[in-house]
Amino acid sequence: MLDIALLRRDPDRVRRSAQRRGQDPGFVDRVIELDARKRQTLTAVETLKAEKNALTGAIKVASDRAAEAARLKPQIAELDGRIARDSEALPGFDEAIDKLLSDVPNVLDDSVPDGTGEEQNVVVRTWGTPRSFDFTPKPHWEIGESLGIIDFERAAKLSGSRFSVLRGAGARLSRAIVSFFLDRAAKRGYFELAVPYLVTRETMWSTGHISKFADAMFADGDAFMIPTAEVPLTAYHKNEILAGSALPAQYTAYSACFRKEAGAAGKDTRGLIRQHQFEKVELVWLARPEESFGNLETLTADAGKLLEELELPHRTLLLCSADVGFAAAKTYDLEVWVPSNGAYREISSCSNCTDFQARRSEIRFRREPTAKPEFVHTLNGSGLAVGRTLLAILENGQQADGSVTLPAALEPFAGFTRIAADGSAR
């Protein structure tokens, strides 16, 4: 939720951000008008109350209080009526303003480049060199099916399209990836939580996941399956005031994630890229406002180091204005090299949401015990998406004989270094 004070103080910045996102900035004038009318009404109420107080004060000092009260009673009654009518109008202004702002995305940071689509995202760094194969590399779904470690057909029988069953070495590899991610998160200062996969509508709204995008979620009434562990991790301190010494707070959680949205029609219909159920290890920060953009660089580096340890070529992109998500002010995407695509594909998205989610969630902190509470800044990123990491390992580590060599960093967690052509862990 945007700060109404920002719209009063710098409406042009909010208009400019909306235009950069390709959205109509007309809401700014509507909100400012409603806010002005609300403040005028508040002023009128206070003025009327002052008039009433003056009249009641005159009664108290009158020599004949009874006569004065009888004389002023009609005026006081009229003032009471006007005060009641104006006071009753005030909640309507708040509701109208909240309704407008509920569908308004966060204000973009000035460092975000302009752009109308993903083609304008800016590559800020690249790591590793894509492997040259002396054979035609297979896509991960063919590798997984030939090794017998991924079963899409039986998954469809169980749940429909865009689901998978991992088998044997595939299931063990997935579990090892999760353990590796959580181990590295702990070493980098993240505190692990095991979170619910069902949350309330209020929790979803508080993190910016219910607006125009609610139809992408699996829900039953007011119970929502989480689309990412960002939701419960960010809202964990909802309606709390934290001590300044507790910041930055860094949390991590492994979870299944559930989304109806499956990308553009006909795109990524096979394999693990886009599924209705997938797994991630999420990284979330609650930060001081003046430190949050530096924290974003650290968060993004934390995710990138995982790919480096896994020896997976990847690149980091700064998203342009049209590609930044609803709650974010600035976002970096990490993309891993996928040989079968001959392209980089997203594996992590790291965002600074500034105080946007914190305002909705009422998460604040005090710099000193007696200081005025301030809103924290929230950050989140995938560290990493498990299924996409698994497919990248299969495709980048595939061998001509049909086997797959695993990154050395996974051996302590997997207990094996390769998947043989017969699907056995070796």
C-alpha cells in the first residue's frame, strides 16, 4: 500500500512511476481529491465541536444557567446533528481511498531502467561459460524419463497436467538440493522457519498477492494455498513493532508453492519450468529503510552464490519498469543456462518491496525504545527454485552415454556424484 503522505508530498513521482509501468496515473488525482475532502470534513468537524464547546462554556458562566441553556439548546442540537453527519462521512473517504490504492503497485525506484517488456531488462553480470557439447543435448524431460527419475505420465493420471512425480535418484537429488540451499542459507545468517502452506485472505492481501492477480491462486473461500513462502515469511511479524536491534531480520523456508498461472499459451507445456505445484527455498529480509537497497544487493548475491557452487552458468538482470512485480520497487532476476533452450531461464527473482508490504502488514520498528515506530522495508528472493535447479543440473551435467554428473557441492547432501544411464545413484 502506498503512503498517502507520499501522494500529498510528491504526486508527480507517483504519476511518473505509474506511467513507467504502463498504467493510467489518473488514480493520483482521485486519491488527492478524496484526501482533500476528507481533511476538509475533519476540519469542519473540529470547527463545529469548537463552536459547541463555546456554547456549552457560555452556559457554565451564565448568571442564569437554566435560562441560557434553554436559549442555546436549539443551536447545540443543530451543531450535534452537523457533527454527526460529517463524522459519519469520514469512514467513507477512507474506504474509497483504500479501494483505489489496493490495486496500485509500489512506486519504482529511480534506478530501475525504463522499458515496455522483458526485452529491455538489463544484464548487469554474467557468471560461467555455457558448456560446449560434442553431442546434441537433450531436454530435461527426456533425460528424466529415460533415466526413470521423472514420471510425468503418472503425475497427470494423479493430478492432471503440469504436475510431476520424482522417482528414485530424482527424488533424492531434489531433497539434496533443498538441504544444500537451507544449509547455505543458515551459514549466511538466515533463520529457518517451517511455515503453513494455507494462509488467510488477509495474509495474502497484506503481502500484495491479492489485487488483480487473485485468479492465479488456488483458494477455497478465504483459505489460500501459498504461491510462495514469501507470503507467510513476510507476514510472520504482521501487526508487530520490532526492536531496531532485531534488524535486519533474515528468514528462510522451504515450501511447496501452488499457482494456477502457467505462462503464455503453448509455452513451457512440457517439463518442470512451469508447474501448478513446485518447490522453493525462499529468502526474506526485514530491513531498516536506509539499508534496504544495499541489502538487496546482498540478497541477490546470496542467491547467485548458490548457482556458482553448483557450477551452473547464469546471469543477473535488472528488470525494467514494465517487468517489475506489483509489490516491488526494484527487482533483479537470476537466469540459469538451459542447454536445450540455448538460452537463460529465470531461476530466482530478488526484490526490494520498500515499505509497501509493511504498510499492509503493519510491520514497524523502533530505532530506540522511546522512538516513534517506523515501517520496515521487506525484501524477498528465491534461494532457489528447486525444480528449475534440478532441471539445470540434469541438462548441464548430461553425458553422451545417458548418465548425469552432479555438481561436487551436492555430494555431501545427495550421497552420490552421478546418476548412471540405468537411473541408479552412483
